[in-house]
Amino acid sequence: MENYYALIAAGGLGTRLWPMSRVKLPKQMLPLIDDQSMFKTSINRIQGLFAPEDTFVVTGRDYATELQAEVPHIPSENFILEPHAKNTAPALALGLAHIQSRDPEATVAILTADHHIAERDHFRRVLEVAYDVAQDGKIVTLGIAPSHPATGYGYIQQGPVLEERNGLSVYESMRFTEKPDIVRATQFVASGQYTWNSGMFIWKVAHAMRELERFQPAMYAMCTYLQSAADSPDYLQKLEDIWETMPQLSIDFAIMEKTDNIAVIPVDIGWSDVGSWESLYHILPQDNFGNCIKGEATENRVILDTRDTLVYSDRLTVAIGVESVVVVDTDDVLLICHKDRTQDVKQVVNYLKENGSEEYL
């Protein structure tokens, strides 16, 4: 596949996985599932499909050194650094502008550094099909069959079948809705016409930049200015200045809800955004009673008459007679919550931030 590039989004904070995920060590840098970071796992699963020199990473400036050390085969100049987080649209627009400067004919797969994909080989085959579809001028996204009416994902309404490619059905997207409330999410799931948006997009870079200009002209102007200034000695200062006024929008709201040119490929790739402790619970191995034990020296656990519980701790932890609980123990914070309330962890993070307790963030 000619002119095919990967752009890995690696700047998220993972606040719903607090207190493990912190500002200085967010979830993509943590070995939450196995013995390597989620970022390194995301790079490993596309090796062979994307050459190192065709793999780009957009991330926060504070994370660059550690991420680069994990993947020394990727050129350091392929790390595109945000001064600070401004949501997904500015980060991805900046990355697309850099790739366009390298190769105006590029097709770019926007992927994630902090998602779990169990079916690696199938995922790679899907990316090959998505590349072919993108050559027809489509924005391609991967749709995940919803298992419940989640309010943390975007939803894509499937229209008629556009084509069949290599055993995969490609549908026209009728509507894209970002993170609906529980009532609308329930309606979407009940209709059988919607898939979750995985947050992965494949499109030609020229088309992506045209859509950015069409729907977010101010952001487009800022990114093309930075594109033209990339080789100037004061680029970093210009980036800093521009970034202060950059609109803070998600890519879903900035473009996907507005464009009328999306194709969706429903896929079963064992996907999870690992967006909460509950979602991590469903990925990790469980014992016969539905308990997940994670952390160093897992033999130092006493689990008695306990079911459907996640214990994430590096020290002796005892659970007796509890059910559907999450226990996360770090050096300075102990989190205990019902498994159904793990989405509310983000509210705790917001509370600590508003009350001056940044040392815990």
C-alpha cells in the first residue's frame, strides 16, 4: 500500500483510570494489561503494516522522552509535540499537517495509543481494506457493535451497504452522534442500526485537510501556518503562541458530526477503549468467581467469599464478602468503588483539581 501512514494519538490523560493513571504517567504509558505499556503494544500491533519511518506519534511535550525511549526504531522527528492538551481535533490536525508536508499524497490511519485490540491479525486486515476504501475519497471509521447503551462513545448510524471488500461490508454512514445521553444511547442500541465509533479514522490527508478547512477554518489556518513555519528556527515559539488560541474541540465534534462523507466498517476485533476500571475488568483474566487480581506479587492476596471484583494492588490486600467492587491501591491513594460507578472516577479527579489537590493528580 503506497503512501500509507499511521498517526498514533498518545496524548490522553486517562482520568477515569485514576489513581493509576496520572498527569505525569497517563494510561498509555502504563502496563495495565500485560508487561508492556499500552503505547508500545499499539506500536507493536501495526509493525509490518506501517514502516517505522511512516509511523507518527502526536503526544504531549512532557511525554515525548519516555515514549521515544520505548520505540527507538521510530525516528524522533516523527514525534509531533503539543505544548499542552487541547483535545483531539487540534492534536490530530497538527499531526495531519506535518504528514501532508512530508507527503501530499498520503493516506493516514489515525489510531490510538491506549485501546485494547485482541484480534491483531484481523485488525491489520481491516486497515488494509480501509485504505482501499479511502482511495475513493471516503472518511473511513471502524464501528464496534454496542454491548450496552454506553454514554462515553460516539455512535454511527449505518445506512445502505456501499460495497463488499475481502469479506467485510462497508456501509454508508447516515449520522454521527458524539456521546449521547442515556436515553438516546438506549434508543440507538435498541434500533440495531448503530455502532460505536472506535475513534480510528482512515482518510487521505488532502481530504482530511479540506474537511478541516470546511468545518473549522480557524483551526485549519493555524495548522497551515505552523506547517509553513515548521523549518523556521523559532517554530517552537510560534507553536506555543498559536496553541494558546487554538480551539479546544474533539475530532468528533469538529468534523465527524458535520461531514457527510463517512464510510463505516463494522468490525469484531476484540476492541475496548479501556476507558474505566470496569472496562479493564472485562479484559483481564478472571478466576472461577469472576475476580481479577492484578499487580506485583499477586499471591499476596486473600480473597474470601468475594465475587466479580477487581483488585489492583502491589501489597497484601484482603477482600472478604464483597461483590462487584473495584479496589485500586497506589502509594498515596486507595480507591474503593462499586463496579457500576467507575465512570464517576472522573468526577473525583475534577473535584481534586477544583479544590487544589493537584499533588494527587
